Amino acid sequence: MPADPLLSVVIPCLNEESRLASTLEKLTAFLRSKDYRWQVLIVDDGSTDRTAEVPARYMTAEECVVLKNDGNRGKGYSVRRGVLESAGEFVLISDADLSTPIQEWDRFLPHLEAGCDVVIGSRSLPDSNVVKRQAWYRQGMGRIFNRIIRFLVIDDFVDTQCGFKAFRKSTGAQLFKKMRIDHFCFDVEMLFLAKKAGLNVLELPVEWHNSDDSRVRIVQDSSKMLKDAIRIRVNDLLGRYR
């Protein structure tokens, strides 16, 4: 693991053997062009394929750390583990398919260095560049979920679910140590806690490409996300985030 890296990239993975090769090729080309230290953390969430073996084909053991969960624990659990075990001054969370190109990091870094606590990508701002859109039914479900989140939990953001988010490691540790949501609604919990703590959160428009191989199941995961949104509000009312 690099000593004192500037950047840690955390990528949660579940059965991503087929997509991870392309992602790591792009990450390697981008990150090796930088004049600062960096690391990538692949968090394998109980994959049944060879996801954990792919990174060694593209990155050295110093460049990439593979963390293996004891079974399928959830995306939120995996991101939390990766963030808390990262070593970078800044941490970037990215989806395994790079739906948001890694080059967008260059636009995030100046805001973090200027003192912004959290920077999140958005697919729904006027200047967002959605190159390939989701299917109409996924777009519809996303809009419904966003309205529910704005009503139940937090009303500050246009897009809470874009998988491209960054923060200073000290800020991330402060937030993720309190977090309890293990599945897809962890983004909402993180942003809720960030606003509750009075942190400065900036939402930036990003380029985004929908992946047809989405791991979000419309019915099952939407139900879990709704339950988790309610859990966030209940946890707050019961004082569990102190």
C-alpha cells in the first residue's frame, strides 16, 4: 500500500469479473498519469465468480488492495469497509462499471482542496451530461424514490444515488463510523449525517453512462431502499447517530 497516498478509490464489487477488466484498464491509465500517490480498494462482496483475481492483472499489490467480505453483506457495508480501511487524504467512491468516468475526479479535487467537505456527482442538474439514459421504468422509479427521500429524510439534493462521491478521509471516517445502512440507501444516510453535522456538501453535474447490466433489482431493492429510508429517520429519532 502506498505511503500517504493523496487519493483512495473505493469500488464495491459483486460478481464483476466481466466488467472489472475494462474499469481497471481505464483506472490504471488515468491514475498512473498523476504526479501524486494513490491506491485502489476493491471490496469483493461475496462474489461467486473470479472478481477478486482480476485486479492483479492490471495493478500491483501496492497500487490495489482487495478486501473480501465474509459473504454478501451489501453495497453500503462494502463501501463503509473500504472507506474506513483506506489510507488516502481524499476518498473517492466509484461504481465498478465507471458509469461516471474517472476523469471527473479532476473536477472534484479542487473543491475538496479548497475546503469543501463532501462533493457528490449528480445526473440531474442542468449541466449534467447523461450520455446513455436508463430505461424509462428505471427513470420513473428513480424519480419516485427521490421524491420519497426528499419527503422522509433529506430535501437538499437533486440526485442522492449517483455512485460518484468524494470527501476528505477524516470527514469520511467521521460519517461512516456512525452509519448503519448496509444496502443501496447508504448514500442517503451519508448525506443525511453530513447535513446533520453541518458539513459543506457540493453537488456537481457529471457525465454519466447507464450500464445495461445494472445490479439494482427494481422491485426487491426498491422495497429495501424504502425500508432503509424509514430506518434512517427512526435511527435519528432514537438518537442512534450520536
